[in-house]
Amino acid sequence: MTLAARYTEVAVTLPVAGRFHYRVPTHLAARTQVGARVLVRFGTRKVTGVVVRAESPLPEGIKAVDVSDVLDDDVPALPPELVELCLWVADYYEAPPGEVMRAALPAGSGIGARQVVALTDAGREAAGEMGSALPAKQRAVLAKLAQGDLPVAGQPKGMKHVIEALISQGLAEQRDQRAKARARLKRERVAKLIVEVNDARERVGRAKKRLAVVEELAAFGVPMTLAQLEQRVPGAKTVVRDLAKAAIVDVFEREMHLDAVAIGADMLVIPPPVLTDEQAHAVTSITSAFGGAFRPFLLHGVTGSGKTEVYLRVIAEALEQAKTALVLVPEISLTPQLAARFRARFGDRVAILHSGLSEQARLGEWSRLRRGEASIAVGARSAVFAPLANVGVIVVDEEHDGSFKQDEGVRYHARDVALVRAQRAGAVCVLGSATPSLESASHAEKGTYGKLVLTQRPTARPMPTVEIVDLRTYVPDGDALLSAPLRTAIGTTLAAGDQTILFLNRRGFATFVLCKACGHSFRCPHCSVSLTYHRHSDRMNCHYCNYHQRVPEACPSCKAVGAIERKGLGTEKVADAIAEAFPTARVARLDRDVASGAKVEAVLARVARREVDILVGTQMVTKGHDFPGVTLVGVLCADTGLNIPDFRASERTFQLLAQVAGRAGRGDRPGRVIIQTYRPTAPAVVAAAAHDYAQFFAAEMTARAELGYPPHGRLIAVRIDGPDEHAVAGTAQRLAKLAEQLACRPDIVGVAPSTAVEPERSTPVVEVRGPVPAPIEKLRNRTRWQIWLRSADRHALRRVARGMMFAVDHATNGIGSNLRVSLDVDPMSAL
Ligand code: ADP
Ligand code: ZN
């Protein structure tokens, strides 16, 4: 009797669209479950994939090969709900499903297969023969192979030729070798009773040691490690073996259970405070939505209004109801306090998914969630895929933050994926912010999100006063960038023993080196941006591609010697100048160059311990820090970010100013904020100074409406880049033309590029903007152009974008192999 063959559908972890069918061999049938990782053949290589349909009929005309192996034991890596979520992400963001699944799995846990070259028996023999007739090079490689297999990839060309020659003579061959995952959990042996206790007692009778082991296992309830057992009953290890033979206990291997990772910040256990009326109202509104269908909320609370306390209470209630919780934060290394507050309240029921942890530790935390040992996941963007079952609440803290959007590879927005995950799970989703994104705020206005507000700080801490200093009147000094009023304020703050934060909005193109004689400025040869000067190393760096060079003595353009000026607003230079201006002050710096997460945490900890008087930094200082000693916040130049050619420039500037202002006055003494600017009337600056979100929202919504920008319409950016500027420009122009044709006929999908499309409607549903060179026109030697598609109709928008990609994928000529065309759905940035 032959059974009908079973086929399974797999998403491979390669940048290819689609899912593929494989036959399931009988011995792998049980473990080929949805979410399990498998090893499959794809073309000539073996790759890992994730099973998306355990059983799926083989489409006609397709031949399927066998699944080579299943890499997970009985528990698949991804729970089925997460597989579905990944498929949704792949579909919505036009990304390969396997790539999304890779993002969902912990880094370094992938088991791959690599191809190696190994000796055949004949080869081994030949290697042993001293006087073989082979050429010297071949003999050398043969000897090398005799010591061990060599990977196929990454060998130099000359080596490849020799290897090929050996293979053709039958002396060597290519084989698959299972590459081990970098991050793996250790395994341990455990034992558990498999019969009823009384039954077990009866069967061991008077054997003392056996009885002791049975009693221990019965008392422990869950599987007990052999090491633990041996500690309590010496000699248990041998006894257990006999009990296993008698089928009284089962002994098996499982992943070692790790302890929760320790987190740096001090773990003060603070008793939960009495909620303010606003907080209590928010908590009740959210928790009473539990157990029903999906419900989104916007928690709009001014900085320091106690949003975190609301999250904590809501999560406690979710746990009461045996549900789990997911908390997304912008960047954990910047907010160690937040993670510590969760740990302080919930202990090791919290798993921290933190990119600063080792892959091993991260896998440990991930596994605690997967096994249900931890029920609260706290992490940044990719934690939206945390393997939690039965999610009751998803919190997105600082939901406006740009870091939730991944801007390479799978370009998903974690906040939006969180909303979809909550919807699918029938959970509550809480989006918290002091400066909500326009998207979320307009949903709350329309009533599609429940709106909760916290207008007051819980204790007697008023919002800080904000003064605007017009830099056209108060000329700042050259290096420290301080106007007289800000300089005086810092002096006063120092005298009072309080702390100051100075924020330098460095986005924009303000740091550069130039020749005073001829005006020559130094730009990256690979990217169309100025180089940034770093005093510490006396070098100029490109912040995009890491290109760097020394500052020359003579100008390369006019040859003048000694005319090179190091100009700019770099934090490093400012921090040095500030330190000179206030010689008694302890000055620290916080920006991307203070590279690693651990160093960032160290600087923040010094500020918390009051070992720093003045902290100078970029965006990083604006995040949710809660330092009671900070009474003064100075913004050195508010408008650098306003000049960026991006429709979100104003929103971002407002958010940064409001957030950094919120760092002042969190302790007992009131806070003061000074914003220096050349554009004191810019709406973002005025509204931030007045703590007036509503004013900003109204003005910005009107401005966006004029151009149909989100949230009024939806956008997809089509990005084209390549090494040849003419090819890029030409392709961009052709694609834009195609887009315009498709825009009038959004019902047509998949038109071959040669087919002319007759326009049907005169007013297109989808508006095509561009093609235009990107504001940063050249990046890492690749020219970049973009086409913007805009529409109020999401489906029409997708159809046009897909039609364009279809043309790209099926172009017979025109789209060169070095050109890349990619879609960015709901783009956050125009750069
Ligand atoms: P947000 O997240 O809104 O910026 P936090 O949750 O960090 O604000 O709260 C700011 C400070 O207020 C924290 O130190 C927190 O412990 C404290 N806090 C929060 N709620 C209360 C309350 N009900 N009573 C007293 N203090 C509170
Ligand atoms: Zn560069």
C-alpha cells in the first residue's frame, strides 16, 4: 500500500518572493509543523526555511523535492499566530516572507547549511602518495584538504581553479555541511514521573534510594534536572536509570533553562504610587476593554505625566487574567530605567529583548517567552515578533519615534505591526506619547482609537517654562554656540548645583570642513554629503559609509596653505568649547560616536548619579530620561532639522523640542528651557515652546492636507539606485511613465513593460510624483532616485506599485543587473 505523498509549503530565508512546495518524507512528517524551521534544497544550495502550511496540495506542473531535514525538535520555532503575522507583514510591505521570518527569529539562532569541499577516497589516497604526478599547486591543496574540509564560499579565484581541477579528477567533491547556529542553548537532562505517585511507591517497594527519588520527583511536580536530583539524593543518577528501565520515570534532554538577564540600572523596588485621577481613569478605560475584541488607545500624556505607571497597572491586570503583555520601546540602551522599572515590578516574569545583549542571552530571553516562563516581553522594534502566546495587551511607548520604522531590508513599522498583531489576537493596544504622530493623533480625533489624556505631572512639578532666544539678535559665540542668555542660565544652574542638558540637533548638513581662501568644502567621494570633522582623531568622516581622511595642510583645490577651517556644529567641538567656557563644570557628551550601548548606559548612569553637570548631546538626550537633577535644558539651534527636505521635518522638530524640554524640572525644583533659533516664528518652534500640541496638530494637519501627505493620503516610495547615474535616471524616468499609465488604470496588474497601456481615466486615483533624485543623491557610490506614489485608496496604490515591480521583475532589457528597485510602504523619510 502506498500512502499519498504529503507536501508542505515553505518560506525560505532568501530575498525571493513566494513560498515553495516540498515533499515531506515519512520520517519527518510529525515534526513538519507550521512554524518549524526546515532545511531545504533551493537551486543548487541548501537553505533554511520556515514551514508556513504543514500540508498543502502540490500545484499542477510543479515538481517538488524532499524536505532535507527539520531543524526544530517537537516545538516549532515560531508559534502559528506569528507565522500568520509574518505573512501579513510580507504582503503589506512587499517583502519576501522568509526575510520577515528571519527578522522574527532571534539573531544568530539560524542553522544554515554550507557547502564544503572534501576529499574523496581517491583524493585521500593521492594525498598520501608522496611522489604523485600532480602539479605542485594541486598537491598543496590536496594536503590542505587532508587536514580538513574547506568552505566553498570565500575562496580566492586561484584556489577555486585548483579545487575545480581536483573535483574534475574525482579527487575532491562538494558536500553539504550543517553549519551550527552561533547562538545555542545548552541542553540538560531531566527526569519526571510517568506513573501515578502511589503506583510508583508500590512498585519500588522497599528500595530506599528509589523511593527517595520517587518522592523528590513527586514533590517537584515538573521535570527535574538530574543535577538537582543528585544534590538531594546522592547516587540518584544511577537509580533514575533503573527507574526509567522500569517505565516509572522518563529521562529526556531539553534546552537548559536560563535565568533572566540581569539589567544594569539599579533595581530599586519602589512601592506602586497612588494613581492620579487621570491615571486611574486611563487604567480603568484600558482594562475594561480586556477580553473583548481588539481595541486601540492613544495615551497622550505630557512628558513626566506617569504613562509608564499606567502601562504597569494595565499589564498587572492582564497577568491577573492569565494573559501576556508586549511592550515596545524605541531603544532600550537609551532607557535602561524603563526596563529596570518593569523588572522591579514584575521580577523575572519580564524578558528583556535588547540588542545590546549577547546573542546567547537574547536567545535565552526569547526561549523563556517561547516556553511561557516569562509573560512580559520588553524590547525595541523587532520585539513586535516576540513569541508570546495569548497576548492581552501591547504597549508601544513613544509611539511617534522614528526608530520603530526599519529603513532597510524589510521596511516594517513596528507600531503598525503591533496594531495588526493586537487586532489578530483580540488584544488591547496602547500607543503612548507626549508628542503623538500625526497618524495616531488623527485616529484619536476621529474616534477610531480611544483617546486618553494625562495633562498633569503627578507630583507638584509644573511643566518647565520655555524661552525662545532669537539668534539673529543674540549672536552665539563661535564654538560653544551659546547666546548670552543661555550662557547666563548655565552659570546660574551650575551655581545652584543643578544639572544642564544641551541639545544639538545635528540632523541636517551643518558640520563641515572648508577652505577659507576658495570656499572648497570636503565631501565624501562616495556619498553626496559633507564630511564631518572629528577633533579627537583629527579626521573627517562620512557618517553614511564610514569613509574617512585626514585634513590636508593645503587646500586640494586652490593649494592655499593654512586656510583650511574646521567648521561646524559637531557635539564634540561644542562639548570642548563648553568645557572651556565653564572650567569648573564636569561635561559629558552623548551621541552616536559614543558607540556601544554599554558606554551609553555608563554616561546615563553618571548623569543619574549627578557626576555630570552639563550633558551635551544629539537626539539621544531627548529620549525618555527621568533625571530629577536637571533643571535647565538648552537647545543650541532648533532649526537645523527644519531645513531638511522632508515632509516630516516640522513634525520631527516639534517632537524633538517638546521631548527635550520635557527632561527639565522632573525633580523638586522647577525646570527652565531655552530654545535658540534663527526662525523664532516657525510653527514647530512656537508650538513646542507653548507646550501646545493641539496648536501644532491643527497647523500641521492643514499643511499636510494641501499636499495630500499622510495622514491624509498614503504613500509608497519607489527607490531606484545603482552605480551608473545615467542608467538610474533613465530607469526612474521609464518607471515613472509606467506608473502614470498604471495610475489611470489601477485595475491592471502585471503589465509587461513593452505593452503600451491606454489611459482610461483622465483623473488618476494614484498620483505619481517624480522621478527625482533623492535629497542624498549619492550614497556609498550608488546614485539614488525616487518616485512617490500617493493616494487615498490603499488598494489602488498597491496595484500601481505592484505593477511597477512586475515590470522590473520581467524586464527583458532596460533594467540593468546592478540596478535595484525597492518599495518603501508608508515611508518615514524622504532622504
Ligand atoms: P512618562 O512616562 O509619562 O514620561 P513617568 O512614568 O516616567 O512619566 O513618570 C514620571 C515620574 O513620576 C516617575 O518618577 C514616576 O515614578 C512618577 N510617578 C508616576 N505616577 C505617579 C503617581 N501617581 N504618584 C507619584 N509619582 C508618580
Ligand atoms: Zn560616504
